[in-house]
Amino acid sequence: MDFVHSNLQVLQRQLSWVSTSDVDWQLWVQGSSWTVAGWEIYLLLRQYPLYSLPSPPPALSAHISQDTFEKSQKYGKDKARLQIFSKVYGQVVDSAMLAFGFYPWCWKASGSLVERVGFPVQSYVITHSIAFCFLLAFLSSIPSMPVSYYSTFVVEQKHGFNKQTPKLFFEDIIKGYAVSVALGAPLLAVFLKIFDWAGERFVAFIMLFMLGMQMLLVVLYPTVIQPLFNTLTPLKSGEVRTRVEALASALRFPLKHLYEIDGSKRSSHSNAYFFGLPWSKHIVIFDTLLEQSPAGDVEAVLAHELGHWYLAHPTKMMAVGQLHMFSILAVFPAFLHAPAFLRAFGFDFSGVEGGAGAVKGGGGGGGGGEGEIPTILAFLLFQMVLMPMEAVVSALMSALSRRFEWEADRFACEIGEVVRKTNSKNSSGKESEGKEGEGKEGEGKEEVDVSVYSDIGDRLARALITLHVKNLSTMHVDWMYSAYHHSHPTLLERLKELEVLGKKKA
Ligand SMILES: [Zn+2]
């Protein structure tokens, strides 16, 4: 820990120019956010004309009727048009909020609010910070609400995907706010407390805290949060249940519950996923997937999903996320102790410089308490500064996620082999290390019949095509758009790969 700390201090010395130089950080944020928005609009404009192509890609033409193809093109075009509009509109709103001093205003307004209910802002910086975050989140979500309403009730409606009623739409928004206040307020309080308490050494503690929160969410999300929005019911016994249970048991997947979710309550887009703690997992299948695909194909989709588990993809993703978080936190102190940085955004904490007492309530922003710059403001503005780097990180994360999708597809194709190995080496326990579950069947058996999995690649391909066609997903995809945005390889790429894997097996 000391090694990390001393290295972080070296980094801080190298970044000390932040607190002394007169960089126009607001100009930087404006310039870089317009650059990123411009790039993303450029990508949308590359993708847009593909929705006017008259026929599907040759590899898909056998699986899709001309009529369905035309429907998907129209749907894609409508969505892309809305995306372009919403990108430009969102950027103009964000940019105006920054230019017209919305953030300092919000800090001041939330200060008056908490003072009115009896918390003087000088001694209740954390209360003030929490009020600020909620006011900011609430006010800045208003401009995008009409776009989201239009998307659901005009675009999705027109193409037959919307299952939501306006009542449900607004209920979801209110529930969303309620959940974020109930969960967010205490978490934010602890987060800010750690900064106060740990001082210079906050990096390690914040990392631990974030990790703990992620674990907590894994437990809370399915048990407390998701039931507010959807209903999960135990999957009825039948072919799907039998197949999925057999598959989970053959892989030593610690399956605790198998659910069906009423995803169709809101939309007809469909999927399946798993979650839970390492020793107790839940699988959730969308009712739409169950309706659209035969049991064997649903099983193939689950084989892909279980591949993500077997290959520890969520854990790897989380590790990368932690590393990302660490690098952000490591740079942050340079911005935390820099009044000039906040001044660039219209906050006035001039009295703070040199550790003297803050000028309280003065200027555009008003002071923090105890002669300190409020951590929350520095953190918020720091994240805006990082925006262009974050765009690159998110593209890299998408690339990693696509790589994991390839691996899970390959896993599904080779699942027979994996099941055979897992079960034959089970007695020695080596092969299935860390993957012990409540495997009932394979245990002690000499040989498991894996021939049932021989055609699983074909079934996965069929399920993917069905999902794609039923969702009217985009058929022609611009490679640059896909490389930047997509967390999954395109359908065409996946089908090609599945075919290659199938031939290899044969
Ligand atoms: Zn996947």
C-alpha cells in the first residue's frame, strides 16, 4: 500500500501544474465535447445511408424475406434519424448548461434548499453535496425526456415494439428517481466521507468501497431493484427447464434459480442472462425468447451465456473496470486541490487558496465548508475534463466485450468437449476447480452423452438469426460505427465464425 502511495505522490508532483497554471478548462471541455460529438455524428452519418440499400447482405438473404428486410431498414432509418437529432440536441443543451453557468447556479440553489430545511452549508458540506447531485441529475434529465418519450411512443410504437403505456413510462421514471435517492444518497455520503477521513490516502479506500458496492448491487439488484420494474417467475417445468438444468449441472454451474422475466411488459426485444454470487447463480430468460425460439435453440443461447461464466468474463470485465477507476482516482488529487480549476467553470473559491478559510457564500458559487473545496464539485468537473479519454476507453471496452462474445460463441460450439472433460476429470477435481456446484448428474458417471451438443453451433446460429429478425435489427453495419459502438460482433461476423467452427468440428 505504501509503495502505491509513494508512486501516486510522484504522479501528483508531476501534475502540480494543474493548480498553478491558467488553463481554460471550460474551453477544453467545450472543445473536446464538441469534438467527440462531431465524431459520433460522423459515424451516424456513415451508417445512415446503409438503411437505404435495397437488399439484405447475401449471407442473410436466405434467412429473411424481402418484406421483413424492408421493415428492418425503415425501423433502422427512423432510429438513426432520432439518434442524430438527439446527439446534436443533447450536445447543444450540455454546452449551453456549461456556458451559462448552470453548474454554479445549481450549487447555489441546492445550498439555499438545504439551508431552508435547517442545515447551514458551512457545516453540512456532505448534505449540500448530496442535494446538489440530485438537483443536478433531476434538472439535467428533463431535456432528454421528450426524446425518450418520442422514441418509445412514436418510433418503437410505429414498428410494433412498444408495449409500454404512458402511465408505465412515467411510473418507471418516478421509481427510477426513488431508487437512486434511496440508494444513491447513503452511498454518496459514504463516498464523500471517505475522502474527508482518508485524506491523501483515499485511492485505496475508495477502490475498496466501490468494489464492496458492486458486490452489494449484485445482491440487491435482483432481489430488491429489479422486482420493482419486472416480474420474475420460476420457469415452468418443461423441455427448456430440463435442458438448461442439465446443461448447468454438466458444467458445474451453481444454478440456484431459473426464472422467466416479463421483458415483454415494456418491449419485444429479447435476451437471457445470469447473475448472482460465485456460489449461487440465477439464470433469467426473457419470455420473448421463450416464445420465439424452440427449446433447443434457447439452450444454445444459454450455452453461450454460460460460456461467459465459465471463462470468467464478468470478473475480467470488473477487473478492467477497477483498473480504469484506479487510474482516474490516481490523477484526481491534482484537480481536487486546485481552486483555479473550479474558477474556470465559474465557481469562486478564491479564499481557499493557501489553505486559508473559505470565502463563504461569496461570488457565483458560494464557499464550501472548513476552507476546503467541495470534493463533489471537483470530481464532477474532473470527469468532464476526462470526457475525450473516456470516449477512447469506452471504445476499447467495447472491443474487449466483442472479444468475449467471440470466446463465448466458440465455447458454445465446443461445449460437448468441455462437458466431457469436466465430467471425466471430476473425480480428480482438477479440471473443475472453482466451478463446483450442485452437480447431481455427471458425478461418478464414467461417460456423459455429449452427442446432444453436437449441433449446438447451428442452433445458436438459428437463435441469433431469429432474435435479429424479430428485433428488426440492423442488417448492414458500417465497420467504423460498429468498431466504436458495438459491444457485440455483428450478426454476419458471428454467423461466419460459427460456420467455420462447425466445419472444423466436422
Ligand atoms: Zn454474450
